[in-house]
Amino acid sequence: MNSRHEYLEEVLKWKEDVLTVLKDEGVNENESIYLRIHDFSTQLSRLVEEDASNEVLSVVQGEVAALHEEVEQYFIERQSHGSTFINETYVQPGKHVLPPLPYEYNALEPYISEEIMKLHHQKHHQSYVDGLNKAEISLAQARKNNDFSLVKHWSRELAFHGSGHYLHTIFWNNMTPKGGGAPGRLLLREIEKYFGSFDLFKKHFSEAAKAVEGVGWAILVWSPRSRHLEILQSERHMILTQWDTIPLLALDVWEHAYYLQYKNNKASYVDNWWNTVNWKDVEERFLKARQLKWKPF
Ligand SMILES: [Fe+2]
């Protein structure tokens, strides 16, 4: 099986996921968005049977991008009408899927080989997706059974596999066959403002990446609080966080936060802390945070 064929197979799988989302959202099968996907699907099945050329594949890639935008637009319009209650599209516990690569496995050659891309995407990223699903399901089970004896273990798994899944999803899209050069004016201006120049930014980013201890990531981030860019290292990536998430409610359990009053009775501090929570603030953060929407995977 060649990589073009595999790519088409993945797009087919992605199309099925989109259909599931529409179904879950209660979208009527007579709506035009369904017909649009149906046409696309017929076209795809034919291509999977034939040995599609590179030109045809780039048409498919364009179609995937257009279709994705149409689906998003469809939901935005439905929401703006406000007459019907729309469930936000969300990934239910254990329902993460491997996103298709936005290009073929050999598309980044000679910089990254087809062999690496295949292994990295199909094996490594898939195992993060599987691990994240397992952790989410296990924690859902723990809530259901009121049994949190393994909460520490599953929280670690959630962080490790969740960060793996989210960061790889960012990583694939951060690359493109005709990449390189410099960013557009807005980002470039922001980079120059904070790092001094584009070359200094690249130097800082490369040095941070090379100096990551063991395994991990170099990550350019935006800080909504400082309102500037920053370069961070993530060793491994599972130190109990999931990158690509936004904190809404935080409880400080460092000793300085409770020891003078509660001594070593951290549990009592945690239980009492609930009486102080400002839910209005948490909700405001939630409303701001949910404005940021990435394609769900
Ligand atoms: Fe990786």
C-alpha cells in the first residue's frame, strides 16, 4: 500500500468522524452539509480504488480544508440564530481520534524521511491517542464508582498521553512541504518586539530545543496574561500537565498555602477551600477560554 493510498484512507476515516459529529449534534440528514459530505465521500471512495496522482491529492487536501471550514461555519450560523439549543462539539471521554496528517508521509523529505513520519504518526501519536482515551475512561469510571484510589496513576497517564496527543496535533500542522522562510507581518512584528529580531528568536528557540534535557519539546507560546510571546522547554511533556489547555480554576496546595493554619492536614484545607471559590470568576475565564477553538481530535 503506498502513502497516497494511506493518506486517502485516513481522509476517509476523518470523513466518518465528521459524520459522527453531525449525527451527535442532531443535524438533519436532509441538510445541505450532509449532501456536501456525501458528494465528497463518493469522490474519495473512487480515488481510493484508483491510484490517485499527486495533482488529484492536492485537490483532495484543498477539499478537506474547505469542508472543514464549511462544517465550522455551519455550526457558527446555527448558533447565531439562537433559536435552537446547540450542543458544543466536544470530544467525549475516550473518543479522541488520530488526526490525519495534512500532507503525505513523504512530503517533508529530504528534511524528515517518510519512514520517520509513518512511525511517528501511525505508532507514536496513535499510542498517545489510545493512552489518553484509556485514562479518560478510567477516570470517568472512577467518578461513577466513587473510587479514586488510582487517581494519581490516571492523572499521570492523562498528562503524558494528553500532552502527547495535543502537542503532536500542533506539530504536524506546524510543518508543511513548502515551509521555511519567515512569518507574516503581524507575528514577525511581535517576534521582533519581544526577542529583538527574527534571527535572535530563531537562535533562542534552537538553543532551547538543543538543551532540552533528555526528551521533550521547545515551544513558542503566547501568554494571555503578559501579552507577549515566550519560548519554553518541556522536558518529556508529562509533568502533570496537558499542553494546549487553559487553566480555569486553580487550587494552591504548596505547603506555604496552608501549613501555618492546617499543619499537615492538607485534606482539611482542600475540603474547606471549596467555601471560598469565586464561581463567577471561573465562569468568566471559561467564557473567554472557550472562544479559542481548535479542530476537535
Ligand atoms: Fe513525537
